[in-house]
Amino acid sequence: MTKASYPLKLPVSIKEAAARLARQDGVSLNQWISVAVAQKIGAVETAADFLKQRAGTAKPSDMLAFLDRAGTEPPPLGDEIEP
């Protein structure tokens, strides 16, 4: 496995929490952060693949028929777009 270095600057509170969790897991902070990044990559890529499969061959223009039936009801309170 090829390794690369990356200087990482974290807010003190996040570094302290990560160090605490690494100690609890019995691993180095570096290893703990590496695993956390790998888990995040897996989650993001899995979600992207799922959504791509779910969308299939749909195009944004395919939504126009649904939007045309949406009506003219005002948005619920709090969902308004500010001018």
C-alpha cells in the first residue's frame, strides 16, 4: 500500500474528541482518522451509486410534467424564498 502525507489542521475540540476516541479504540490518532476518512468515502460513494442507479436514465426535463401539476399553492410558513 502506498502512503501519502497530508498536513491536517483541525479545531482543537475535534482533535481532542478524535484523540479520545482513538484511545478508547486502542489505535493511534493517525490510524483512527484514516479509518474515519475511509468510512466517509465509502458512505458518500455508496450514496452516489445508489442515487445514480435510482435515477436510471431520468433527465431533469422529465420532472416538468410533475412540476406543471404542482399548482400555485403558497409554500408553508418558513419555506418561502426571500426576494
